[in-house]
Amino acid sequence: MRYASITDRLAHLGSGRWALHLAARRMKTAGEPIIELTIGEPDLPPDEALLAECSRSMHAGRTRYSNGRGEPSVLKALVAKYEKRRPGVTERNFLCFPGTQSALYAVMMGLVEAGDGVLVGDPLYATYEGVIASTGAHMIPVPLRPENRFHLKAADLERAITPEARVLLLNTPHNPTGAVLTAAEIAAIGEICRKHDLWIVCDEVYEQLIFAEGFASPFDMPELADRTIVVSSISKSHAAPGFRSGWAAGPEEFCEKVLPVSETMLFGVQPFIADMTALALSRKFETADIMRGNYQRRAAIVEKTLAGSNLLKPMMPEGGMFVVVDVTGTGLGGKEFAWELLREEKVAVMPGSSFGDQAAGFIRISLTVPKDTLQTAVERMASLSHRLAGMPPEQRAERAALRA
């Protein structure tokens, strides 16, 4: 039987990147005591008031069809949120979606197609390549260098631009590295995008999980307003990833153009989840503050435990819920080390190669477990690294090949 070409474009971009995570889940289901540090699921529940509102709304009959743009209450709440950042926004500047992932998919479908290029920093969130490939466009990686703390540099961006480039896909705070771009960095990047007439699509899902510096966005800069689209959600900010509630914010013309794409995909979100989202956006909840403090303290545990090690070198995040660790001092790459760690120490982390070539020598650790559990996991990493360092190189390579 015949299939559409999209199935071939995405054939190698699905769950294969999460193979180690899936293997760890199988081991855990079989009764093995796995410490899971793979995916970014908040370890706090949503605030009780949000759960109560979702339940109230459902039982009140808010289970019928919505409209393509979004429920009025959510649009009103989005205007109130974003007009603090950029005065003059209206409901016509927003589209609602079930989560950031579907928002990003619809946005890309509306901006690029076969023959176009999308610039994206490498390392990158694991689904970005698939979202780009879905449209028929191709990804243009821009190196995010460890010596720059994985911050995108305007000079690196300009060097990567090709005649086919149409969009820069930006992510700040960044997954997997936790890098947070400054206003000056974004302004320099924005100037390059203006010069080459590029759209800027900015994934800001970790906006409320910044440890130190204030949040900066191209959406807030008047000179970039006509070319910037933000995608975000309540998944991380309100510890509600399973509710799938997100949005896109951008120029009014963009929203009008992409609205039919959104309506063709799903025609609206669930009204009872929309009511919960409107409440989440309209009131101050402590969830993000608690998570931010927890993640920063847990990142410090990783740093302290590995202090002085020449085998495992953590790169401290500036925000988000992950920390990346350079494991090349062990003689292995990130993928090989991660599989060894799972089999030998029952600790599951993500290989950096799941996020791009620039992270191949790293692993990504999720900070969404209690501090004692994280301490144990990092101590096991250190123990494994010392055992590996004591082996002859050929034995290390042979073991790694068998594990992977």
C-alpha cells in the first residue's frame, strides 16, 4: 500500500530518540528499582483550585464544541498577560491549542513548506526536527557552543543562514541546556532576522522557571513585533502537562492566516480545560515559584556532588528543569554512558545525542525528583565514571558497544 511522504520524513524522528527512556520504563514495570531522570514532568501536582475549576466546569456542562480561535475567557486572560509585555495586543493576536506541541506544528505549517529552511539551535528539543520535517522544509542547525554556555550567538546565526532560510526557531529558556538569552542577545539576533527577513518563532514554555536574570523575548521588542510568534502553555508553569493547553501569540495577520490551519487540525480546545486555563492565567499561583526553587536547589546538588571531577562536568542551567553534564572525560559519548548508567546503576538519563550533534558528549538529567533521590543518582553516576576511567580504552569501547 502507498503512504504519504510525511511518513517517510518522520520515520526516524519518532520514539527512537526516547529509546532509553522507554527501556527504563519497561525495566521499572518489571520491578527493577530505576531512578528515572529522563523526561520533564513536574513532580508537583496542579494547584487544587485549578483541578476544582476543571471539574466544576465539566460537571456544569462545558463539554461541548469550542471555536477555532479559543474560548473568550482564555483569550481575555492572554491579552491581560501579554499586554504587560507589549501594550496594544488584542484577542486577534492569539490562537489557542491543546499544548505547545500542536501550536508549534500549526505555526510551522503556516510558515514553511518544501524547499524552505528553518534555523534552529543545536542542541534542540527533540521534537523540533520532526515538526520542521512535517512541513517538507528542512532544518538548518546553528551550533550552540558549550564555551558560550549554549547561548545562541548572532554571528553563528548569520553564518548559518542560507537562501532557503525563512524562520528562526528560538527556545528560551532552553531545553535541554537551561540557557536563558538576555535582552541584548535577543536584540542582536533580532537584527539578523530583520536583515534577512526571517520569522522568529519563540518557544517560551519555561518562561516562569528562570533562576536569576529576568525574562527577555523578541515578542516584547517593538521592532520585532511584525515577525515574532510565541508558543507556550500551562504545562510547565502550572505543572499541568497532561491537560494539553497552550497558545500561539503573534501578528494579527499571521493569526488570521493560520486560523484555518488550526481549525482543520482540531477545531477548538476542550471548554472545561479552557476554563481551568483562564483561571491559571488570571491569578497568581505559587506552583512555578515552588518548582523554580526546587529545580535550582537540585541543580546545585548535581554541581556540588560532581565538584572537582574531571570525568563528569555539569553545565549549570540558568532556568528550566534540566541540567546537562559533559561525560567525555569518561572516554564515552553521552549515548554510551547513558546506556551503561541504566544497566549498571539503574539510573535513567537522556543521551545528549537525542537533542542534536552539539550535545553528543553530554547527558541530560531531569531535576524533577526529590533531592535525596537525585543525590543518590548523581553519586551512582560518579561511581560509574570512576569505574570506566579505570578500564583500558578498548574494554570501555567494547562494553559500550554491547550496551548500546
